[in-house]
Amino acid sequence: MSDMFQKVLVANRGEIAVRVIQSLRELGIASVAVYSTADRHSLAVKLADEAICIGDSPAVKSYLNMQNIVSAAILTGADAIHPGFGFLSENALFAQLCADAGIIFIGPKPETITRMGDKAQARATMEALAVPVIPGSHALTTLADAQAAAGTLGYPVMLKAAAGGGGKGIRLLATEAALRADFPAAQGEAKAAFGDDTMYLEKVITSAKHIEVQVLRDQAGHTTIFPERDCSLQRHSQKVVEESPCATLSAAGRAHLQQLARTIADGIDYLNAGTIEFLMDQEEHFYFMEMNTRIQVEHPITELVTGVDLIAWQIQIAAGTPLMLAETLPVLGAAIECRVNAEDPARDFQPATGAITALRLPSGLGVRVDCGIQAGDTITPYYDAMLAKVIVHAATRQQALAKMQRALREFDLRGLQTNVAFQQALLASPAVLSGDTTTNYIGETFLTQWQSEVAG
């Protein structure tokens, strides 16, 4: 085992930066916050032991500026960098830059980030490990290639960016006419978001759930597999509500899913925290979608149903500490997370900006709020719309749903529009109460009903 870090730079902003700073403090490690000019008065800056400005408000000049972040780490004497999620968290070049500067990147090896980040490489890897993948195409750069691939797969198909995630560059296409119309725009989105316009197609598996598995793996190859998360409640391919465990998954299905996750983590010699995402059809067949080589937004629900601090383990594994957890962990109760976003769901989730004039957060037994905002903050258009996450834990799913409704009712943010009322209505819908939702539930069923009720 190597010595624990003395100082860690947090290369992120908002609630995840606050979350990492909290774990660092509990481990007795000094923290360095980085910030853009727009974030100079942020909660993360106030909570960190040190803070350093890394550039102007646009992310490309600050949170995506690799050279400035590495320079900030050298300047402040940080031993390691925690990338959080988004921004540079899955950038192999950044991980390599850290290594070249003698700074430990808290995450997997650069080659693993590359291998899992390139969707074509990831698919080939899964096929070699005998892990089922969604039928799909190889890398596509032209409309003609895409038309040929879609003809082979059969419609409907999902068009995706080979280099990305987070809902960017994704289109659900039911016809060749739709492919012709949408391919250039999706390719442009991919180029703008990831600097790479390579695309690929996947066959659409209808009535599917989005099920993912959190893994931790240390430098000696010890692997811990966590209970699954159900992230089926999505809009525009972005998660809205997540829960653990999945309400409808059988014990046999869970065992099979965990074995697939172990096969992948061990098969690619993974290091640190990662999440493997699957689609599950109605017969509980699992198809690999992608592996996120970082901590996820929804990691708190896993923490609550296992009692494990995932961020602390990320830091400890990076420092060489052996993983001292069981190979699989039992589920303790049920946890649900709602993402509170600055947006107007009645207007197709248009982002909201402005000053937060007042803020009251929910509290009480089994309620956790991961939050990077304070009253007086100004929400700018430069970054993601997520303001906070409300997470609840209870003995049963039914109790967790009731607790979440209570918590959302207590969540009071003034000054700009949020999606809290939308979340309350969503969680009260019969399909969500039964747990029988699929990835298209919000987009195809719930949203139009809710919008017409709000408008009426």
C-alpha cells in the first residue's frame, strides 16, 4: 500500500465538486477547488481548503482547459486530481497529461478510458468476452454508410455518437427519411460536443429498461460488484430519476447481471470506479450498452443501499489502498434520486437562468441532498442545468417513494424555474408506482399527458 495523498485537486464544479471535497475532508486530505470566473463565489470554492481560477466562464476556457488544470495542480502541489463526472472525466489525453506531470488521475488507466470510450472498440471487447451487445453497426462517417447499415439492421434504429454520451448526438429513427433528415445534425452535435463526428447505429430494443451496475476494482484486481440501478426514467436520453434496486428484477436476473459485470471488469483489467450500462428486455436478457469510466451522477443511491462511500474508495484505490469490501454487496432497503434541474418541462425542458433569491432544502431521516448551490447564486447558461440531487433511502420502495414526495414538497427554490413539480407528478404516475417503466415512458406516454394538464 502506498501513502495516502496529502492534497487533491478537484477538476469539476457544482454538486460533484462539493461531494468530492466532503470525502477528502473526512479522509484528512487537503482539497483544491478550481473555478471559472462565473463560479468564483460558488459553494465548492468556499468549502475547499484552497481555490484557484482556471479561466473564463465558457467551459472550453476553464473546466475543459487541460493545461490550465494540470498547471493549477502543479502550482498548488496537489498529488492527485479527481475529475468528477462530465468535463474531462473520460478524457484519456487528460489522464495521460496528469501521469506525465507526475500527478495521479483518480480513475482508470488512460488506455482503458480509450478502449471503453470508443464505442466500436468497446463492442469488439464485449464480443471477445462473450458479453451480449445490442445488434449494431461499425463506425460510420457518411450518410451512405449509415443508410446501408440501417438497411441491414432494420428500422427502428438509434443513431449515436461513437465518442460520446450524455444524450448528445443521439436520434431515434423509425424510417430512412428520418435518417436522411437527422444524420447531418446529429453528426454536427457530436463534432461540437466531442470533437469527433464518427457515428454508429444500434437496433432499437423495444420496451427495455436501462439497468446499470457500479463496480470498484483495486490495483491488485479485487473487484466489488454493487446492486443494480434502474435508470429507465429518461427524457432525450438523459436520466431524470434513478433508483436502486430495480423493482422488477428477479433474483436470478440479478445474479446473472452481476456475473456479466464481473466478467467485464476483470476482462479489461479495470481500475477504480466504473459503471456498466445494459438494456434489459422483458425476458431479462441483458445487452451491453457502454461503460462509463468515472463516477456517475447517480452514485448516491448505491451509497445509500450499501453504506459504502464510493468517492472515498475512488481516492483510496488511486492511492494504492486494497479494496476491503465483499465481492458482491447485499441491497439494504431502497433508494431513489431525483435530479433537480433549472429548466421548464412545460416548454420542452428549456434551460432556465437567473438568480436564486431563496433556497430551502429538504431534510430529515433518510433524506440527502447533494447540492452545489446557495441562495444568491446566479445560474448561468454556460453549464449543465442540474442544480442539485434529492436522494432518499427507506426500508421499502413504497416508503422511499412517499419520502421522496415529502422531500420534493419541502424543496423550495425561488428566482428561477425548476423541474420539481414535474418530478412530483412523474413519481405519482401509476407506471412509476408499479416500477413497470421503460426508457420511452416519459417521452411516449407521460410527458404529453402532463404538459396538456399543465396547459389546461
